[in-house]
Amino acid sequence: MPTRYDAWKLLCEYTASESLRKHMLAVEACVRAYACKSGADEEAWGLAALLHDFDYERWPNQEHSAEMGHPSEGAKILREMGYSEEIVRAILSHADYCNVPRQSALEHTLFACDELAGFLTACAYVRPSKSILDLEVDSVKRRLKDKLFAKGVSREDVRKGAEELGVPLEEHIAFCIAALREHADALGLRGSL
């Protein structure tokens, strides 16, 4: 199986946007933390999370086509490069419009962490400190109620993700904040703290 270094090279080849790269790193941090907590394969889970949006810039798929665009184009590339079907299927399942029902723990975890990692990053950026280090669950919950804040983030997917994991939303938020704090510098989320 390709290594994390191989995955990072592939991601950088297809993704120029620094913010999209950091999003994939943030999702990877959260998913790896869940893999560690549950005793799952951290490498496989990490690769799925790191690569889940690598094809988005090239094939954004605003039409939500199941066969063309993101993530279907990326899935074809990953299969050609020898990534496991477990990883490819998890990536396909994170986009509901691909009609790949989420079944495995990895699939549920990737879906649950994707939107939330993006939302937590947005929450950190609007803090006076611009930091994840002082972001609290209550603040995130208040922001979730504000429909104009980070309006591209599906609140329904955030809630559904926690449900699919079988954990209360507050616990999921706290867990992901902790995972992002571990990587604050790499993610550009240390801010002024």
C-alpha cells in the first residue's frame, strides 16, 4: 500500500489551495485520533482522511454526479495507484450523492469528521486569539445555531455524523477539538496563543 508520504505527494499534485490542504490535514488528525481510540488501523484511516478531497479542486462536482467528478475521479486514481478498497470505499461514502452506503467504522468516522473539522477551523479563525487552543464546545454549539456563520457547512451532516458514530454531539466536538489541538501548528490553528 502507498505510504503517507506518497499520499501527501499525490494530494499536493492535485491540490494547490493551502486551505483545502489544511482541511484534509485537519480531517486526518480527527480520524487518526478516532482510529487510535478504537484500536483501528491508524495508517489506513489516516490515508482515507488525508485523501478524501484530493480531487476536489480539479473535479469540484457541483452537479453531485455519482459517476463523474469528486470523489469518483479520485477513486479511479486511487485504485490505479494500489490503494485498498477499504480506503476508496470510505472516500466514496463520504459524499452521500455517490450512493455508497456507509457501513464500516472508518466510513462513519470520515463522514463525521469531515464537516466538523471544517467548522471547527472556521470557529477558531473568528476567535480573538485565532486559535483552536482556547476554543470551547459551548462556543461551537452557539456557532452551529448561527445559520449565517460558515454557511457552507451542513449542520445536518455535523449532527448526522455524531449520530452515526453513536456519540453525543458535544462529545464528538470535544474529541475533535482535542485532536486538532495536537496539530495546531501544522494546521495554522495556534493563533496568538
